[in-house]
Amino acid sequence: MKALISVSDKSGVVDFARALAALGYEVVSTGGTYSALADAGVPVISVSDVTGFPECLSGRVKTLHPAVHGGILAMRDSEEHMTQLAGLGIGTIDIVAINLYPFKETIMREDVTLPLAIENIDIGGPTMLRSAAKNHKDVVVVCDPCDYKAVVEELQAAPADGASGVSYETKYRLALKVFEHTAAYDAMIAEYLRAVKNIPLPDNPTFTYEKVQDLRYGENPHQKAAYYKEVNPWAGALVGAVQLHGKELSFNNINDTNGALACLREFEAPTVVAVKHANPCGVGSADTIAEAYRKAYDADPISIFGGIIAANMPIDKATADAIAKIFVEIVIAPDFTEEAIEILTEKQNIRLLKLADIKERQPAGSLDIKKVDGGILVQDIDAGLYDEKEFCVVTKKQPTSGELEDLKFAMKIVKHVKSNAIVVAKDGMTLGVGPGQTNRISAARIALAGPDLEGGSRGVAGAVMASDAFFPFEDCVIAAAEAGVTAIIQPGGSMKDEDSIRKCDELGLAMVFTGERHFKH
């Protein structure tokens, strides 16, 4: 009985090899693993003694040899295979324990170079793993040190008959794990090489993720769900947040918080974004984070209940005191003062997330991926917003400096509202958000009406309005003017742009075209 062991991660490998040797296995190894086992007193022979061929090319070639792969791939119940092995003087290899060169750890290094990354692409390891996994009926294959214990325990329970001492169910599970592992490894390499040359949309895209945790359920209680992360997520990604307090995050918590962060990153000034059901429901910018929160709350004190609060500045005592007056699911911020933590942790059901790099944007070349039946849609992320140099005032009336600031503020938000989307804002605060309607006038009417407040609507006189896409008709302009809006910002580009421009001139509104649409479905 023979076990081939060659590992980059040497966690537990000495104990594993020692246990196999005690069970009568001849342990074969390579390079650093051979040295580690020999130094620990484990009986071990070099793979070169098995192949009759020295390791060469700086260790690039060690195990790519028929004496290795023949011993792994031979089907034990095939008389032809076993006769050939005997004629060639090749013995069977019954256990293969391999883990791969640390490509992931290499590309995460700050000093990584392309040659260094390439040198850490494993060739022989994946080949042996796949050979063993293919022949898992006869060979036990282990790619994760976490599985050493289970394999040894099964062998100790029935050690007399080689690898058959491990149940077929275990061998099958381990083989599946290998193919998942090597597929992820190859996908990681492809992703890295694609990023180096900024190749965004390949013919055969491959993506790999690592499970963070299983979730209690998905969007609804009858749906199973899990949370996965990229192998090397960018600084500022939600997956890097540290939970300071509260129960486990849910599927909807994670999705809504991600949407809140996307909107929040449009702002440099102290800003709070409140999100409900993946849409911003209140956004406020101010000189302090406490004042920004007050604006976000006042924007829609009904919808913020049970929502997500994202802040781009540390949460202080004054902000925490205000937040503690209502129920919210999550507060995410770059930090919390000790006083803020003391106040907010008194609320058992609130979740506090610290994300130090909360202002960091997704890197250029990042992809937006949507699942559709039988396939996926892939696009560049919508990293743009507008180029102020391209702003075009298309009306007789010019926006005032104050209106222009509000227009830019509103445009930052409407980009992150589900289409069709309209946002009404004034003085660094949303007054109304109209998300996800099947026609633009309905979205406008929702935003212009604003939230139901005690004592009735606050009114939007003197406010501005932003649209994520052009106006196909003049009806939105009419509704805006009737509500008291004084300026509008939109991409333009409709065949009927002149109708909206003419109506703005007739009603005395300023209108700015950005030239950049922001549908979000």
C-alpha cells in the first residue's frame, strides 16, 4: 500500500503521514514535504526513487511520470490494467494527499508581479488530484487538511484492505471536493491573468468564490441560501465588514446593505443613506454625521423603520442617540465611538458593521453579473455618474448655484434607485424617491408627493428633480412645475426632448442634460 503526499500547506501533514505509516503505508513524497516528514522521523521515500527520474527544472517537473499516474489511474478490477502495471514494474498508489501552490496568497501580496504569480501556478498537483479523483473508486484523494482525520479514522476502523478501508461515500465526497477545488484554482488563475491585461468580457468566463457562511434562508423563508466572497475582494467591499454586534446577517440584510454602500460611495461630505428594500428612502449630507442622519431620517421617517443605515463617517454619541430612538436592522460605518457602541448595543436586534474602507470604490474593470434562466448577463459596473464639464443647460432659465448643487446631489442618488426612478431633493436632503415604476410619470408623482407625514405632505416647493433616464413626454415637467420644483436634471436623448425643453421654458424651470443614463434593474 502506497500513499503519495505533497503539500504546500503542511498543517497536520506530519501526524497524517505518521498515522498512515503506522497502518502499513509506504509514504512517498517530494521536495519540502519530503524534508518535513523526514525531519519529523516519518519513514518516507522520495518520488524520484519511484520514478527513477530526478526532479528537474527547479522543481517544475517532479511527478509528471507514468510511474506516478499509472499507479494512480489503474483500475484495480481491470485485469488488463493490473497486468500492464506488473509488466511495467509500477506499483499502485492508494492514497493521494495534495494541496496546491499558494497562488491565492501570492496574488494577494502587495509586491506581487506577473512572473511571481506564474511561478506559483501548480501543474503537477492539479494533475495528480484530478487523476486520483477520476479513479476515486480505488483511490482516496485528499486536497484539504481538514479531511485527514476522517480518512485516518476510517482506515483505522478497517485497515487491512488498503484504500478500500475508506467508504465509497467518503471517497466520492473527497473526489467531488477535488474537482470543485481545482476548478476554483484554475478560475482564480484565469481571473488574475484577465485582470492583469484588463480583459473584461472573455469568451468563456470563469468566476470563483469562497463560502463565507450558510444563511438561515434566502429572500423568503422557503429558499435556501449562502453567502460567498471573491477570492481577493477589493478594500471597501461589504464582505470585509466586521460585525461588532447583533444577530447573524440575512440574505436581504446583505443585499440591502450592499445597495446602501453603492449609493454612499457617491459622496465625500458627511452623508447618511437609509435604504429599504434595496432602494434609498432617505439621504442626507451635512457638515456633521449627526446632522446628515437627521436629514436622512426626516426625509422619510416611515420608510427608514426597519431599514439599513450607512454612514461614511464614524458614528458618534449624538448620532447613536438619534438612531437608538427607532428600530433599524443594520448600521454600517467606518467606525463607532465607544459611547456610540455602548448606546447602540443596548438594542439587542440591531446589527453593527464596521467597514474601515467604506469610501473605497470598486476597481476599474469590475463586472456586474446577473443570473438569467440558462445563462448570465455580464457588464462593466456602472462606475460613472456624470462629467460636469458635459452638463448642458437646455432651457432659457439657468439653474442657480444652489439649485446646481441640489441637482448634482439628486443625481448621485437617482443612479442607485430602481428604474424607472425619480428623486426630489433640496438642501442636501431627499424629499421624495420614486422607485421602480413601469412608467416615468408614476415615479415622478410618487417622488413629488413624498412620504406620508403626520400632518400631511411637506411639499417640495423650491426643490429640484432628477431622473435616471430621459423624459419621453412633457408630463413629468408639468407635474414637477405644479409641485413647485424649480430645476430638473436628466440625461436627455429622447426624440421628444424638445417637448420637455419647451415646456420647461413655458413654465419657468431650468433643465440640465448630463448625457449619461443610469438605468438600474
